[in-house]
Amino acid sequence: MIDEATALQGLAMDQWSGHVREEEAGFFVAASAYTDSALYAREMEQIFETLWVYVGHESEVRHPGEYVTAWMGRQPIIVARTKDGELAGLVNACRHRGTVLCRDGSGSTNAFRCPYHGWTYALDGRLIGITDRKQYPDGLAQQLGGLLRVPHLESYRGLVFAALGSSVPSLDAYLGPIRAHIDLWADGSPGGEYVLRRPHRFRYPGNWKYQVENTVDGYHPRFVHESGFKALSQRLVGESDDEHAPRDLSTEFATEHGLTRGFSGGHSTLERPPGPDEPVVGLARFAPEVFERYSGQLIDRHGAERANNLRVNRHVFIFPNVFLMDVNVRVVHPLAPDLTEVNSYFAEASGVDAEVNSERLLDLQKRLGSTGLVGPDDMEVFARNQTALAAGRPEWLVFSRGIEAEIVDPLGEAVGTYSSETPQRAFWRRWSEIVEAEGREG
Amino acid sequence: MTSEWVTTQRIAIEQFLYREARLLDERRLDEWLGLFTDDGVYWIPFDPKDDPLADPSILYDDSELRFQRVCRLQHGPAYSQMPPSTTLHVVTNIEILGGDESSCEVSTALVVHEVRAGDHRQHGLGYQHVWPARCTYMLRRAEEKFMIDKKTVLLASRALPVPNLTFIL
């Protein structure tokens, strides 16, 4: 006779297990992983509100007093630069009655003051003022300390990550082999740093994991983006300047070229090298003299071989939700099982001609964002997925592409073709480890 | 700029702007392209004081990109406009801010009502959006005709996530 506690535990395991199947026949994911509300809440708790997530960039909080607000799952936080120049991660909630302190996306201040009863906090979260303190028991400020601190906050190459879990691996250990790929992204700025600019923001009526899967999907562009690629290769009548001819992305993406990587931490890459003689870095194409100078700068700083690697059209995925792309950082925010917000930050390179950043920015905007000729068609696919899977049919979705050709090294790094579903399999394996694990990690 | 000039041109300018709106609602996009000068710009900024070559915008179309945008909508398959949006461009509060016989600056209030139907119960379909904006036009006048040198659309909702904006405001 099983006692009730054991029976309930068995039920809990069934509820959280079995969404990812890796077997002889292939790799499959359950439709309910994109629609189930209880599973979504568990993702928020176990992934976003426990493990390392991206919360901002050093360039957004350069000077003491500057802050940005951010979300870790459902938890609003503030990332602030203290008077000592350190970064503090603060829970954006007054310790008195739980009022949000900060409602700007960003700003600069000497202290945070609650609008409800005027309690005041320093940039590092210390409680420095309780209005009319006498009516409280002695020692309340000491007892409370200040705003709850996000227990872990670290940055790497300007990217700021934070974790709410009490015991998590170091950021270094969490990133593991994806660090080398973050370096390849970060090294693309000849002056040594990027400044993230005001984001393009958009939403779609679908689960967050569709955008995550799609951004490292080399299989879809020639289909979904057929109209965008065709249009972008059109010239105005009379334009015959080959130096400024746009790329024919339809032809390019019709060929299997490049590779994917998947890592045991759930991270991945999608990589496509440009042709050797093309004046191209990532997807942006430069006027020859501008390209000469830009690539010259990269060669001077990093040597010819690495400079060539920096020209690769590269998407770097850091589990669970941030992408380092050619010219931008893309952050995927879950809002509900069927609603997602995506924020895309143009990464302005330093130490380059103005024309380089201009070309990078305009290239980004014409393709991606709410008005792009390429990106919006992905949103339609995500909405269609959410519609189709609402009642759980088909029950199993297929992620078996490229399994046979995939090469896995002893450290667990899988390398596949450009259109292989290697990145998606890496994501889902890690997702399963966390979401379907017995007990709470951290 | 004399008030006499404004009086004689006001009606022509208004009719020009109403016609632009109707061309867009009727999806006569080739004719809409023809309203712009060769270096004409269609811009949806975050801040009208921004430099569109250095600062992010919601949209910044020179002639070639405007042409490519229309190509995509006409030749497809543009999934984000399948089914297409139905629009009503409401142009009002037309003020001529300044100018002379060859060019003028006009400010308008624009409200675009957008409906996207199709199988309306599906995610991503069956919606009605309202897009209010302050528009500023630089119009050039040659041979009794107006043309658009610059159309700047300052969306009221520009600080929010911008929904599917693959049709033309």
C-alpha cells in the first residue's frame, strides 16, 4: 500500500517528465511543452528564477547612479551601478509593502524612493530611510537590511548575467565552451567593446521556445524568408553599380554551407562563413573601401586567421534565452505560454568608421524587427504553431534532422550541418534536465 | 511664406495627402512609390531628433528599400501579410508650417485603423489595431504637382513593442 505522499510524488514526476524523447526512431518533443500552463510556471521557477539569465549590458549602466530594470522570469529587478562602480542586482520591490520602486526602463539616480510611504534605498539596496521611523520597533532597518539582493550577478565581455537560485555553478562553469564563441562575437568590435543601443521590441502570440529554436535554425530561411530574400536582391531600375549590389540571399541560403554546434549546457551556434572575396562581415555588405579598412582593423588586432573567423555570419545562443547575432543582441522574454516579447539591441561597434555602424544598423533594420522584410514572417510561423498545438495534436514534434551526420566529441559538443537540428536537440536535452529533474536545482 | 500662398495651396496639399492615404488603403503601391522624389525618405523614428544613419529607427526607407518593400508585398509570399491588412488612413489636423513655391513643410495627425481578418480565431489573426501618429511631410512642388521628399511618422506607440508593421502607414 503506497502512502499518499509517495503516490503524489509519483504523480508529480509524471507531470514533469516525458516531454522529450531521444530514441532509435529519432528525437521528439511533446506539443504540450509549448502550451501547458503548469509546465510554463515550472520553467519560470526552475530556469528563469533560478539559473543564470541575461539581465543587461555594461554599456547600459556605465556610470555610478545609472540603472536599468530587467526581468528574471516573473521577477522584476534593477541592475544599478553603485557609487563604488560595482554592479548591484536588486529585487525591484519595497521591503515595506512590496511596491515596485522603479518604473522607468532606465535612468540615473542617487537613491530609490518608494512612492507609497517614502522609504528610501541606496544604489546598493541598503535601506537608508524609513519615514517617521519612531512608530516602528527599534532596529527594523537593521533587521531588514535593504532591498533583497539578487544573489549572483556577474558579467562576461560586457554581458551581464544574474541568478536567483541560492547555489548555482559559477558563470564561468555555466557558460563553459560557449565562452569561446562569445569571444568571437565580442572580438568583432575593433575598439574592444560594443555599446548596446535602444532596442527594437516586438511580441508574438506564441511560446518563447519557438523563437529560441528558430534563431539557430538553418533549415527554414529559404522557405519562410523567400519573399524577403527575393525583394532584397531587387534593384531600382537604372542601378548598375556592382560595388553596391545587394546580396542574393535566396541563392545563398538554398545551399548547405556552414555548420551548427550544440553543447551540453544547452548553448549552441549557427555559423555560416562568407565567401573569401566578398566585402562582407556577418550579413552586412560594405562598400569596398570601407570593408578594406574594417577588415584591416580586425586583422591588425587579431591576426588574419582569427579576423577571417570573425567575419562568419554567427548566431551564438546562451541558454535559456539570449542570442549574440551579427550586429545585435536578441533577448527572448516569456510572458505567458502563448505570448512572447523579443527585444533586439543594435550593438554599435567601437573604433570603426561611422559608415561601418551605419551599414550594420541599416542592414539589421531592413531585415529584422516589426517592419523588416525578413523577421516578421517568422512571427507568423510561431502564431501558426501555437494555433495548431492548442489541443495537443500532433502529440510529438520532430527534431531528428541531421542526427546521422552529427559528430559528437568526448566533451559532448555536437557539430552538425548548417540545417541540422543540432542546436534544438542541445536545447531540449538541457531543458529536460532542468524542468523534468527530480527536486529543485539550487 | 505669405498667407495668400497658403490659401491657394492649402486645398492642393490636402487633396494630395488624402490621395496618398487612399492609394495606401487601396493597396495601389506602385502609384504610392511614384509620389516620392528619387531621394525621398519614409521614416518611422523613435525620436525625430535622431540621426537615422546612426540611431535605431522603427523603419528607415530610402528609395531602394521602399521599392524592395513594395516588391515583397506584391510578389510575396509575404506570410506576415497573408492575409493582408485592411487599412483606413485618417488624415487630419493638416497644417502648413512653412515653405515657398518649390517646397513646403506640412504637419498632420494620422490615425491608421488596421484590421487583419482571415481565420480570425487563430493566434496572430483576427485583430484590430489603431496606429495614431504625428506626421511631418517635406513636399516638393514641380510642374503643378507635389511629391514627397520626406515622410516622417512619429508613432504615439513608439516606446511600446511594435506589432506587425509590414503594411505601410
